[in-house]
Amino acid sequence: MDIVVLTGFLGSGKTSLLNALVRDVKSKQQKAAVIMNDFGHQNVDAHLVDEEVEVMPLTNGCVCCTLKEDLTAQLHEIYLEHQPDIVFVECSGVAHPVEVLDACLTPVLTPITTHVDILGILDAVSISDDRDYPEDIQQLMYAQLKYSSTILVNKIDLVDTTALLEVIDYVQHTFPNIPYQLTQYGDVTLDVMQHQSQHISGHEVAHHHSHLNHFIYEIETAIRQHALLECIKQLPGTVYRVKGFVNIEGYQQQCIVQFVPNQLDIKPAAMQLPSYIVVIGYQLDVVQLKEIFDEMVISS
């Protein structure tokens, strides 16, 4: 089987990319399976994948460290039980790809694995807005692309031509030996991948997300959309990702909420799950966040 690791920072579009690749595999009459890692103990994105595909979630930890052994075990289990042609591993947005790659290259998997590739996805909006990320987060974002077989510059429809040219220039000069593709909504096929060997020095293996944490807020009642928008506006700049399922007044269906800085998406979801929001960021003050979300509920 082939293994494709999808890596990229929080909110870059990995799940959209995953769904596009799954569609491509199905169109070729092949069988796909998915392992999805989320930093917290609630996995929002696992509910957004094609229902016909076997999805195994890895939650409450990061696949590059605390869940590394679990990843190897699940890859082996998927092969034995489902015999897929390809397995997609969607990393947490804070995962370091070197350790994920190492988990995919263990001796137990070598006899059953044909290729292991890393697709790195870059959010053109986030990289072009000059956001002042802490140094360790910048190092993580760089590493998530440095070891990629191919880089996808995503969300190009959300930036103007000048900004896009600056992003392309950054990719070309920072990663001159890695092929890249431009995309909207992660809509690509497996043909974009160019298999290449991974040369990784042991001293480069490091974890850069020790100061990242998450907060989960459960919501028992429907809320007003205006209250949600005001809540998002009050979040501190250290919040890098917000996602969850929320019951919003005026909508007949539960909504999926997705937010990264300067980008908010709210749309109906064809499912009914417990209502909660997951917040991921840098040294988050959970007391402050609880107060902000409590005010959202009270305002509703």
C-alpha cells in the first residue's frame, strides 16, 4: 500500500485536500483508508470525510509524539483488515512531519508499503498577512513544508495577484528543490505528487508545539449567529484555529464552524452531533476563553 501524509499548519485546508484525494482514488476504482489526528480529544474533521471510506481517528495528543506508536499500530491494522491501495494520514495542524514519517517507515510496515510521501499544504492567506507568529511556531510551519514531496499553495482565490506572486516567490526561494502546485479548496489529484527520497538528519528531529494547547467549549443550547461573530472578534491573537459543530438560531441544520485568523466559514452540516467548539492556540488562557464563550451563550 502507499501512504500519503498530509501536513500543514492549522486551518490550511488539509481536510478539503483529503476529500479531493479520496475522490480521485475512488474514481480510479482503488480503495482508500484514512487516519486522522486531532490535537484535542474531539475530532471535528473526521465527521467531514466520505462515509464510504474507513476512517480511524487519533485524538487527545499529537501523532508526532504521544500518538506516534499508535499511528504505526493503526497503519498495520488497516492493512490487515482492509487491504487499501492507499492510506492518507492527516496530521494535526501542530504535528512535526519528521516523526510522522518515522512512524510510517518502521520495520513492521516496510514489507507492505510501496511509497511514503508527504504533501505539505500552505495557506496563501496566512503566509501573506505577515502574522507575527512566535519563533517556535514559525519553525514548525517551516518544517511542515521542508520535508514535503510536493507543496500545495492553497486558497489562492482569497489573495490578490500581488500577494500570490509574493507567496510563490517565498516558496520558490525557501524550498527551491520541492515542486509546488497552486490550488483552491485543496482540489487536486494524486498526479501532483512526485515521489522523492527523504533525507533527514537525526539532529533535526524536534517538537515545536510545547506551548500550544487547546480548549473545548460545550454548548447545550442554540446560539445567535451575531453572538458567535462577536465572540470570534474577542478572541486573542494567540488563537490560531477554531472549529466545531454549533446549533445556530435560524438554521434548520447544525452548522460546522471553521475559523483561522481573518477567515470564518459557517455552513450547515448534514449531521447532528453534540454541540461544541474546539480552540487551538499558543499559551491559551482557558479562563479568559471560557468567559468569552460564556458571554456568547448569555447574549443568545
